[in-house]
Amino acid sequence: MRFAVIPLIISAALHVLGFILVDFAYESLFLIFPAVVYCVLSVFLLRGSKRATWLALLCMVGGIAGTFIEFMGPLIAPSPVLVGIIASDAAVAGLLVRVLWLDRKAHETQ
């Protein structure tokens, strides 16, 4: 779970960067909420919380879907930032799925 924290913090930083790059536009204020949630989730992931793992995975899937939807309308952040958010969220999701899968396999062998 600890390896998933790195791209999670990168995603949070990209959310804040996107908000800054659009000159703190009111329409982009929504980017701050996921950044705060991701920082809180990272603390619980570092502690090894299984519930936080599932919640973070759900947030990543929702974040990827929401960012893809952003490309259909007026962008709330520059495109490279949105692509970076998708990539980092996908990395977090992949790492969390791996952790959950290995944990499930470990319980099956016992």
C-alpha cells in the first residue's frame, strides 16, 4: 500500500497545480476537494488501513471517469494536467488492485 501513496500524492499535487494554472478560477475550485481527500487517504494508506485501500480504489476509478468526462466539455484545467491526473490515478488504482489481489491470495493459501 505504501507504493500507492507516491502516485496518490502526485495526483493531489496535479489537482492543485491545475487550479493554480487557471488563475484560481471559480469553475476549477472543485479540483481542491479531491486533492484534500487524496492527502487524507494517503495517511490512512501509510497506516495500512484496508478500508482506506478500498475507498481509495473507488476514488481512483471515479476520478479517472470524471477526468475523462472533463474532456467532453469546457476544461477546468490544462489538458496535460488532466492527462497527468488520469495517469497517476490509474497507477494508484493498479497498485491498489495488486495489493488487494495479493492479500486475497495470501488468505486463500492459509
